Amino acid sequence: MTDTVTDRFLRYVVIDTQSDPTSSTQPSTEKQKNLGRLLVEELLAIGLSDAHLDEHGYVYATIPSNADKPVPVICFCSHMDTAPDFTGTNVTPQIVRNYGGGDIRLSGDRQQIIRVVDHPALNDQIGNDIITTDGTTLLGADDKAGIAEIMTAAQILVDNPDIKHGTIKILFTPDEEIGRGVDKVDLEKLGARFAYTMDGETAGHIEDETFSADGVEITIQGVAIHPGFAKGKMENAIKIAGAIINRLPKNVAPETTEGREGFVHPTGVTGSMEKAALNLIVRDFNDDGLAAKEAMLERIVQEVMADYPGSSYGFRVKPQYRNMKAILDRHPEIIQNAVEAIRRAGMEPVRGSIRGGTDGSRLSFMNLPCPNIFAGGHAFHSPLEWVSRQDMEKAVKTIVELAKIWEERA
């Protein structure tokens, strides 16, 4: 019997694949390879004989062309890791069949409720089957929904040789959630001309624009001295870090911005009286906005440091990824074909921008233009995460239609 997209999804989410930003290895956690090995087994079973997992945790596979003309090689890509923001161990998926509307209380933690007022997308799911967690873990629809959809579409294309398509590459990546998803990808081996990540949210949506993103590390060297003799001498690095955080403008924070507004966001602080480190992420849709926010941040640091003449600081900016729109605009057919595929799969296409990044934003700047297509999940990185069976099925249909359209238009 052929697995449905839901069968696959339920099988994948129970495998713990959280990535770890504090690890320097690639992949950051060995357990991501557990899912990779299963996917290779399943790809081989489908009949994709070149499927393999490499040492860095990437899964590669090829669906050979059955077209009688040259067709651009396209790739479908999803990530195997889940976010470190909330536990992904012992995921226990629950299925709400034939959802009748209203809030969904989660069985494992009765305090966790998916409220319609906070998740208005539930209003579009009446009569659908909704998969949630039990409230004690995240679900991992980000991005195991995407993986299940690509795997299911691959099965359909292989089992139905009457569906004409060019060569299709499959790529599953580790460590996307910690910004390292394509650090060690072998694009020469992949051999694709264009790609699509299946990592978006609402059914029908396609995104061709991301934030531009940098990380900032501020290091502070204070003046340490015995607290009993500290008057007029001690300059506590922890307090300096706190003062910097306290001066960040409230209107340039993730919790106060939306749409096309960028932000500055502290993600970690460590320290002692003698020295401290403050890590932040800076986001904007254009590079000028990014530079302006970083200049503002350094001004704040300088203003705070003026009160601590014996202390010093370091300010290091680490580029993370850039808005992929500049690249995608050079290849309009990538989006045009996806829009048509979504339409043929029975939805009204909605184009948007991502308040975040994807593997695709970095791949686009590595000469593999790669927009992001919906995978159907909602409330990512939280115990309230959910996805519907019907939306995953729509994503499968979109992938199959997209393969057909590239062949038709070649």
C-alpha cells in the first residue's frame, strides 16, 4: 500500500531532530541523521537509486527525466531539523478529525489551547483533519510537512510515468533552524538550475522575498574588583550589558513590528562581573535598513560605555543571509510557474514576503534561485504548532503540477 502524505508526516515527526546552535559540528546534532537514514531507505524503496546521506547530514536523490526534450533541472528542498526554541523530544501527534470549529485544547497540557482568535487560519479548516501536538513539544511541521510532501510527490511521479517531467532533484538539509542549512551543501553534485523550498505556511502562498539578516556580537570588558572595596572602581560587565539591552528602542523589536518593518532582537547574554557577551540579530528587507539599525546599535553601545571609562567593548557583525528577491527577479519564470501550479492545484495563489529566512535565501545567492512554497504548517516553533492533512495534500499536488509545468513550458 502506498503511504499517504499524512502517514509519512506522522512517521517523521516522532524522530527527534532538533539542531543545536551551540554545537560547532555539521550537522550540529547526530540525531538529525536518524531521519536522513530513514528518508534514504524510503527514497530507495520508491526507486530513486542514487539516494544517499552524506557525512554532513544532507540527503540527495534524483527523479530521472521522462521527457523527450531538454527541461531545466529543478530541485525541491526541505529541512530535517526542528527548532531549538522548544523541545522536540517524544513528540506525540494528535489528530482532530473533521474539525468542527472552535478552540483546540491539547491533551498533554490542558493549559495549552490553540485559540481561533490567535490562529484565524483555523477558520479555513472546517471539516478538515488537523494534526497537533499534545501540548508538551513542538510538532515539527516546520519542516517535516515539507519533507512528507516532497516524498509523496516523488512517489506519485515515479508511479505515474504518463506524467511528463524533466529531471527533478531532491535535497533534505540539516541545521536550517540555526542558519547553517546550506553551509556544506554540494551544489555541483545536486546539479539543479532552479529550486523551491517547501517551508512556507498557509496553503496557496508563495514567497519570493526574505529579510536580509545579520548577527551582532557585542563583547564587554569591565573592571572587576572585590565588592567590599569597589566604590568608584568597579565597572560590572553584566550591568553594562543590561544597560545596552535597556536602551534598545521598544518600537524596533520583534514584538512591536510587522509587515515590512525590520527589528533588532537580543538572543543571548552571558557574563561575569569582569566580562560579558551580548548576541543580537538584526533584520530588515533591504541592506540600507540593516546598516542603519547596526549603526544605531553601535551608537547605543558607545553612549552606555561613556558612563564606564575603565571598560571597553568589541562590536562584530556577522552576515547571515540576504533578501533573495534581487536574484529571483532575474528569473521571473520560477515564480510564474509556481503561481500556475498553485492555481492548477485548486488554490488562489498569494505572493508574499517572509519575516525570516529560508535555505532558499542563501541558495539564491549561491547561484541556485530558490523561492519558498507553502507546506501548510502554522504556529511554528511552539507547542501550538499544527497542520491539516488537506493542506499537505494540496502541497503534494502543487509539486506534481510544478513538475508538469516546467516540462510543458520547456
